[in-house]
Amino acid sequence: MSNYHLKKILVVDDEEEVLTHLSNILKRANYEVTATTKGKEATELAMKLRPDLIILDIVMPDMGGSEVSSILAANPSTANIPIIFLTGILTKQEEEAIGSKTGKHYVIAKPITGKELLEIVGKVLSS
């Protein structure tokens, strides 16, 4: 029996189609994926599961990605989880909020191909 553990990724996007698409790509690449459409639920899941990576939409109706990341950064158990912000829209305020974060955060634009997603996920998880 192997001690190999699948890397856990939390995917957060308010668009169900995007969430399903990203989750399927990551599952096929042998990542353990948990997904939610809600920012508030994402903070709870991150604290409970302590994923190796979070892929987080910036613009969501209940709680935006920058607010989610601020909450996680303030908690010692989740502060060091790298985040890939995924967005189709990036306001100046959000860009500044992301820019003020540590080097553990990345921003990628929608739409993203499966190949691009897996490349950045691989880079982030290996750094």
C-alpha cells in the first residue's frame, strides 16, 4: 500500500458550469477536489479540509475572492495555503488587494484551457 496522498484542491466559483469544468479537469489529473459556489462556504471548507491549493473566483455574489483570501490569511491554519485567483473581471481595487498579498497568490484570467490550468496548478504545488 502506498503512502502517496492526493493533493487536495478547493475550487470556488459561482458559475456551476465553470466549477464542474475545472473540477473535472483536476479530478482527471488525480487531484482530490472539493468544490463550492459560495465564498462563505469556501472559508469554512478551507479551515476544515486545509487543502494544498485553492482556486478562487474573485467576483462572487455572497463574498468575493479578496474577502475570502483575507479571512483565510488571518487564520494561522489557512494563512499559508496558496491561492490561484481565477477571474473574467478584475477591478482596480481587487488588483491592488491581490497585489498586497504574499507571493503565494496568483491571478489567471478566464477562460482557461485544461492544459493552462494544469500547468499553473503544477507550478504552484511544486513551489
